[in-house]
Amino acid sequence: MPGKDSAAASTGHPAVVIDSVSKTFRLPHQRYSTLKERALHPFRSRVFDELKAVQDISVQIAPGEFFGIVGRNGSGKSTLLKCLAGIYRVDTGSITIDGRLSPFIELGVGFNMDLTARENVIINATMLGLTPKQARERFDDIIAFAGLEEFIDLKLKNYSSGMAVRLAFSIGIEVDADVLLVDEVLAVGDAAFQHKCYQQFERLKSEGKTIIFVTHDMSAVERFCDRAMLVEKGKMVTLGAPREVARAYNQLNFAGVVHEAVEERRHGDRKSAEITRTWFENESWQHVSTLSQGEFCFGLFEVKFLEDMQDPIVGWALHTQSGQTVMAASSQFERGETGAFKAGETVVVKIGFSFRFSAGQYSLSPVVARAGNAADIVDEREHAATLLVFATRSTGGLVDLDQVLEIKRA
Amino acid sequence: MSAITVRNASGNERSATIRRTWTLAWVLAVTEWKLRFYGSFLGYLWSLARPFALFGVIYLVFSEFAKLGDDVPHYAVYILFAIVLFTFFGEIAGGSVQSLVARESLLRKVRFPRLVIPLSIVLGALFNVGMTLVAVLIFALLNGVYPMWTWIELPFLVGALLIFAAGLGMLLGSLFVRFRDIAPIWDVVQQALFYGSPILYVATMVPEEYRDVYLINPIAAVLTQMRHAMVDHNAPSIFDAVGEPWHLLITAVIVFGSFALGLWVFQREAPNIAENL
């Protein structure tokens, strides 16, 4: 990824500078205190809960940059956007914006269902910062872009939700601003209209407009953003390339998920050896319970020998949540001879592979067996460790391998 | 304390803000106006129906049954004027109470000068009172009230009420965001003002020893002057009605004081309205 910060440097100063911005909400325990209460207890200080919605966030955004703010619900991303828009006042820190800032964060604000599309366009465009004259001049463009020429005198309540959204979007992109703020917008419209929206984003980008948008949709982040930022509990956790941020977001999202306990079953006589631990590691040998699809992965387990053993068979099986075995690895397939082990010795067996299976929960079942023709299991622990795998795309298939697509004319 | 700095802000930023405030207030007021009669056949006529119906009842009860207005010339015209002006006052002051809370989604999603909201309410009330007053003036002429040059005082009377009502409206609206009890309290106060102002009767019926105190109420003062200027030139003007003319200063202080207080509180609360909603 080329350094996007250099873009800011090349054009002089950044479009938006957010400098250690914090915003705290004071939430009284009883939301609507009555005057009577205040009159009866004038000196009782009211109890507040402090909600630190945004804590010390600093970032610079270059002109023409498409910047994503991602985070889970309640992470503070929308509060930050409202601070940017000037709807909320920041407690500390400062926000500097170079150029005209769009005054809205949501499309279709102030739409009135009882008025016609024509009236709503003028009202909404005025709310969004156009003069009524400009709004009338651009009216035809707006309607044409939305593709609603036949319905301009229809009351908005007779519009389908998709039509209303198209109208809202068409007005939104007509706004004269250098910096646009958008809160969750792309998940609407039919495929053809979405395509038009994407083209508009490209156009705005090429015109050097800066777009800051808040979303949950990681595929949109990867598709449009030059850079993104992950916010969690009001703090900036990651700032960087969209892919990185999307991955961090997924990790964060799944870290909180409590793994469904899969009942562990154990087989074998455990006379000669015992499996003491089972776990997963990622490519940098960190103990993990979540993994991103495509990453390299190790399934490990620790074996403690109780008796001397010659060439024991070690291996594991990987199961999906529904119990299907998607992969099995064993010393039997690879080499047969594993060596001699003394009683009291402890070893770690480590089998690595590139994780190409689809997103979901997997479990690992390690096994130790005596060498020989018939499998003589010493210890087998079914579902001893679980791993949650997430992906930025869902193919619906069991595996997602690298693929090549070609279209040739006959 | 900190703020959002927008660089490259040109010198006419201030005038742009003022223009935007007006434009938005105008658009909002016109929209509300359109919606008010949405779906009704008679539209504007309904806005006349209410004051005229109320007038009909009051006139019947107080003039015909109670014989209250026998010595008041053009009593019917006076009642009608008084009702229309008081409705105008109530529309601004009372209508402002919930105005900010009702426009929550707008306030939370768009940055605009918060003063737009009270301004749009004032504009809407002006549309209404303007159209109703036309009908009332016609009624007055039909009733035999002779046009007087003092009729040009009408805009000033409306203006005085507007300043008083707008001040109260801004105060009530911004306080209502935090204290929801403002609404029932104001209901009672407005009701008290209705009976405490010369609407069902005229100010000269108030015993003289109470009259100066009575006329401290700006609505009473405006309606008394209205009677002199609009309905009956022989009725005392506000300066004649009051015993000590300097008492009128108190009335003026109340009018402009409530406006200043309302504006101050509103502007102080404005940056925090979105998060307190």
C-alpha cells in the first residue's frame, strides 16, 4: 500500500485535521428530572454517568481522500462524525476543516411523506445547504439521476423505500461541499442504482472531494476507502490500509464471541502417553482463537509420555461445527517414523497449513496412537480446541481457494 | 473549550449565515403551512373557522346572555380582534415549547443555525395572523366600524406581541429540552393569560385601582391600545387608561426583557441542544 500520508504532504495541508478530540456525555441517572425534584432538593447534586464517547482521537485526512470510520455499535464512530459535522460540540481538542463542509450526516433528512417529490427535493436540498434557486436549477438533474421522472408529482408516501432512497442520494451528491460526511449509506437501492452510486463516488473522488464515511460494511471499506480507522470504546484502535482495518474490525467483532462449548470426548487407554494441551497458533506463532481466512495456521498439541514409546503416531483432525471432518493430518501419512520417546518426556506436535476453509467455527481433535497396523489409540481428545475463522467475503462454499477466472469469446 | 475551525472562511461568512438562517426558516414555515391544510378541502378557510367559531360562542354568551358588552361599541369586533391577536401570541409562545423536541431528527442530523426553528415558528404565525386579520378587517367594516388612520398601528401592535411571544417561545423551547414539565406549566400560564387579558371583556371594566397593575401584562396593554386604534376611537388609549404613564415602562421592560432573556438562554443552549434531546 503506498503511503497515503504522502498525499497530504504533496498538496500542502490536509483537508481535515482532528486533533486529540474528546467528547463525553453526561447522562443523568434519571433522564428527565422534574422541576419539583429540583425545587425540593436544590442542593443535591445530580448523579451523572459519564459516557466517554470519543477519547483523544487524532487523525489527518488529505484532500481527495476517501476515509472510512469503522467500529461496532456504540463505539463512538457516529459521535465522532457528529462532532465533525458541528452538530455536537467537542469537549477538548480541535477540528480544523479546510474548505466547505457538508452540513448533513444522513440522507433524506426532513423528507415529508405528505408532500410530493418535487416539493421534497427543494426542501431537502435547501436543508443540505443549497439556495432554493440552486435547488430549482438542479432539480432536473436530481430527478434524472434518481430515474424518477415519471413520479415527480407523486406524494412521497406513495414511493417505495428504494425510490425514496434514490431520491435522497441524488440530492445528497448535488450538495456543494469539499468535505462530505456520510453515515451508513451504501446498503440501499437495487443493483443498477448501486452501480450508479459507485460511479458517483468515483467522480467525487476524482474531483478532489474528501469523503468521510461511517460504516459496518467491510466490503465497502475495502472497495472505496483509501484509508480507514477502527474505533472501539471511543478510542482509535487501528489506522491504516482498509484491508488491515477490516481485518482488525473482524478480529474485534469475533473476539467477544464466546465460543460455543463443544463437548470434549476422550478415547484411548492413556497408558503410554497423554495429551495435555491443544491450541491454535497463527503464522507469527501467537496463540489464537480467531483467524482470518487465508492466513497460515498451526494446530498444536502437547504430549506427555508415561512410558517409553517407539514411533508413535501423532495427528489431528479438523472438524466443522456440524462435525464434518474437513481435514486430517497425521505422521502416518507423512513419515511413519517419529522417533523414540522416553517416559516423562513432553513434546509439542505442530502441524501447519494455509487456512482455506470458509468462515465459521472449527474444532481440533488430536490423537496419539501406537504404531502398528490396527490403530491402537493411546489418547484422543475430540474437539479439544476451537477456532473461529472469519472472512471478508462469503462464497458459500466449504473452501475458498485461489481462483482464476477467464472469459473467452468462442 | 474548543470549536470547529473552518479555514478559508471568507469575510462574507456572516452574511451567508444570516441568509441561510432566513432561507431555512422560510422553507420550514412554508412547509408547515402547506401541511397544516394538507388533505382538507377548504384549506385556508379552516384557519378562519377556529377564531370565528370561538368568537361566536363568546359573543353569544357574554354579549347576548350576560349583556356584558352593552355599553361597549362594536363589542363583537373587539372580541374577534382580541381572539385573533391572542391566538397569534399563543401560536408563537405555546407553539415553541415543543418545537425543538419535535424536530429532533433535523437537529441531530443537520448542522444549521438553531435560531431557524423559532424563526420559522414566528414566520408561520405571521402568515396565519396576516390572513386572518384580512378577514377580521372585512368583518369590522361590515359591522360598521369606520376605517381610521390609526389602523396603521396594527403592525406595531402585532410586532409588540411578536417580540414578547418570541422571547417567551425561545425561553420555553430551550428549557423544555431539559425539563419536560415546562409543557403542562405553560398550558396553565397561557390559560391564565387568556382570562387575565381583556379578551372576553374590555380593560376599562377592570376597577381603576387595579388597572395599572393589570396593564403591566403586555397582552392587556396591546389589546387596550388595539381597542382605541382599531375599533373605537373614543375608548381610552393605553396612555389614557393607565394612571401613572411611567408604569408603561414596566410593560416595555417585560416585553423587551423577555425577548433578551429568551434569546440569551436560547443561544446559550443552542450548541448543546442536539445532545440533550
